[in-house]
Amino acid sequence: NNNNNNNNNNNNGNGNDDDQVQYYVGPYCSNEGGSVYLGLFTDDTCTNFADSNHGHSTFKSLAGTALPYSTTSLISSDCVSCMEQEDPNRQNDEANNGNGQDDDAVDEDQVSDQCERLYESAGKCEAHVSTSVLTSTTSYNTPNNAACSYIGGIKFTRMNGTVETRTTSSELATIGIILLSAVFAALAVLAFRLRKKLDGIKKEALLDGEGSENGSDGELS
């Protein structure tokens, strides 16, 4: 968020406000699109880098240290465990609470409360989730497949940071429809040509028949 950017002020050493330069620290995406780093900018919209090195060189010359997250991504593709962690302090608080309602560690399941809330609010494709699993981990027992189409077309990030898209079932269906349409169009053109050729053969036969009849009438007269 640009409103939360850190402002760094620098002057040329003469103490004049006119020579003051204002910098902004903000995030930017990598060229591959799979990582987010921090850079130093000269505008509050974080679009103009302070130097050709994403502002990292300028920040180091001003602060004397490297800009955090200048080489390490702010986001990670590593998985985070949703297993409930036993916290003695938390257990003491729950014991003092008396009723234990809405407390994470006293749940019957072993899933952390944070992961439960995230999963409940997320789009789902539970086509391959059994009813027994849903019953034991959620508040419902009917699979929710409302987001299957969206999840099937979502982009994913490879280990090298490159964002690629998968060929989804809908894309394969589209390709199949296009191929079938091309085949039907070719068959329609072939049928039209065959019909036209047959019509031409019939007309020639009729003309030959009429010519023969006219020749016979002339001989009789």
C-alpha cells in the first residue's frame, strides 16, 4: 500500500529545503511475475525507481545497509502447517476462561482456527473430498464445487519464479469443439460438391434422352 510507504529524506549537505529529495519504499513484481520485492522510488505511487538497480544502490548509499527484501521475496510458495500447535500459555488461558467456547486448542479436530476460517471463506472444489472428511473437519457434509471452474483456470508459479498457466478442461473442450466444427464444415463442403456433381450428371442424362427422342421423330417424318 503506497499510503504506508516509508519516507526517506535526503539533502546535498547544504541544509537547503529546495535541495531536499524525498524517496519512497514500496513493493514491485519481478520480471517473471512470481516474486515481490521492495524497491526505492522517487514518487509516492512507486512507479519510478531511484536508480537502475530498483533503487537498491541508492538506499544502501543513504542508509549504509541493504534494503530489506531487496533480494528475498516478500511472498513465499512454501506451505504452512495447519496443524494445531500446543501452547501451554494458551491452554492456561482456556482453563481460566471456564467455558472453552471458540478456543482453538479445545476443538475436536486438529486443524488450527486460522486455517479453518481461511478455508471456510475460500472458494472450494471438493469434488474428490469424501463425506467423512468433510463431516470431521467442516460444519457441512456436502461437497462444495462452486469454484472448480475458477480453480481450474488459475495461474500457478513454478519453482523458478515463472508464472505459467495450465491447460484446463474447458480449454481442451474448446479445442475439441473447434476441431469438430472444422470436420463438419469439410463434410458439408464435400456433400455440396457431390450433390452438384450428381445434379450435373442428371442434367446431361436428360439432355441425351431428349436428343434421342428428337432424332427418332425426324426419321419417322
